[in-house]
Amino acid sequence: MTKTKVRKAVFPAAGFGTRFLPATKSIPKEMLPLVDKPIIQYGVEEAIAAGCDQIVIVTGRGKSAIEDHFDVSYELETMLEKRGKKELLAVSRNVSNMVNLSYVRQKEAMGLGHAVLMARDLVGDEPFAVILPDDVIDAKVGCLKQMVDVFEKVQGSILATQIVEGPGISAYGVLDGELMKGDPRVIDVKGLVEKPKMADAPSKHAIIGRYILTPEIFEVLEKTPLGVGGELQLTDGIKGLLQKEKVYGYSFEGKRYDAGDKLGLMTATVDYALRRDDLGPQFREYLKSLKL
Ligand code: G1P
């Protein structure tokens, strides 16, 4: 490893989003709004807040709206300028000025590990972050920033985790390992398994969509066989990485929403809207009036 700072963040965004059909027939699921911002923008802002200055988005067919979103929207901005809508103009410009973005296509949906592998040339030989945009995390200090702080100490791969009770654990990658004594949020990882049956889950520590990975992961992923669902699983790749170097779990502080799921996105929408100065008070009154 030649560099020790995490500057790049990879966003796998090539999935079909079938859970949101028919909305996702023509709109990428990453562009569905959480209040008034597309889901993926929350992740991009989190990466910037963690010190990343290069964003790599792994896209696929039908995802050009993501590229347009982070681009300059000349017609829109000219119109807003003419009408004197300064605040809205700033909102639009903010998005396009945010950060450097690069795009790489994942031609076939062959799994999360495959998506990460597509970013190899753009990442190069340095540690990098992976953010799954579906996982929206609300935290005082952004989840990735918390992980970057740990990375600066341990200089090894780190996976965000949270405790999942019951059969729900089978929807996640699960760590085998325990919280370290000196640092109660850090887990010394001994093994990993992708989407185990509840009875086979080695712990309740589920992987959530934030990773910091060393570049060695690319070589390992190249040799990793297809796993659950016939896909190249990132979890399996990290299991291979564990044979070569230490891997840590990090039980982050914050609330995670699964915005890739209808109920998850609805819950996030209510929570985020209630906190907004411009919407919260009226929305709260409305919810109260429902007398559920
Ligand atoms: C992916 C990963 C899984 C992880 C999850 C977090 O699964 O493969 O290990 O726990 O994201 O959201 P997916 O949700 O894409 O099936």
C-alpha cells in the first residue's frame, strides 16, 4: 500500500431496483428522492464529509440520470438565473460543484464484488471506501468519517456493522468476531459469511453498506469464486482478504435506513421530513391529526 489516506469512494449503482417497480422502470433507484434529494446524494455528501475528493460511480444501463444529476444543468440554471431564483440556483450549482466524479460501467449485474472490481483502474493502489447508496445513515459524525478515523489508527480494511436480531440477519453479510476490549466499537474479524441461514450466522454483527478496503481486495476478488445467488460477493472477497491481512468491523454510531426497501424509504422520509425547519412543523401537525 503506497498511500494511507482514504481519498476515493466507490458507489455501486448498477442494480435494477426491482423492489421499487414500476417507479424504477425508467428512474434509477439511486435517484428516488428522500424528501427532496436523491438517495445517492446523501452517500456522496457523507463521502465528502469524510475527506474523499474523488467519487467513482459504478453504473449500468438506464442509469444516465445519475450522471445528469451531478452535472451542470445549463438550461435549468439559465432559467433560474433569468427568473432571479437565487436560492434554487445555488441548490442546483452546489450539486454540480460538489466533487470530482468518474463513472465506470458494469455491463452485467454479476454481484457486489464484481461491481467493486470494475472500479479497479480508477482506484489504483490506494485504500478506498465503498458506499452502498441504499443504506442511508443518519449520524452526528458521518458513518464513513467515523470509519476513516479508525482507519487512521489501524491501517486495515474496516466494515461497518450493526446488530441484527432474529431471522432478518439472513439478508446480510455477517461477521464472525467480537468487540475488542480496548475499543468497544471495533471488532477483530475472524471470518465472514454472506447471507447465512439464521442458525448458521456466526454472530449478530451484520455488515452495513460502508467499507474501507485496502487495494489488495482487487487481486483477491479476481480469484474469488461465485457465491450466493451465483454472484461474485464482496463478502467472499473480504473473507479471502482476511487470509492475507487483518480486517476490522466497526459498530458505527447512528441510525441506518434501508432506502432500497419501500418501508425503509418511507420511514426515512418521515424522520428526515420531521427534522426539516421548512416542513417539520406542518408535517408533524398533519401526522398528529391522523390519530393512528
Ligand atoms: C449487500 C452485501 C451484504 C451487506 C448488505 C448491506 O447485500 O452483499 O453483505 O450486508 O449489502 O446492505 P444486498 O443488500 O445488496 O443484498
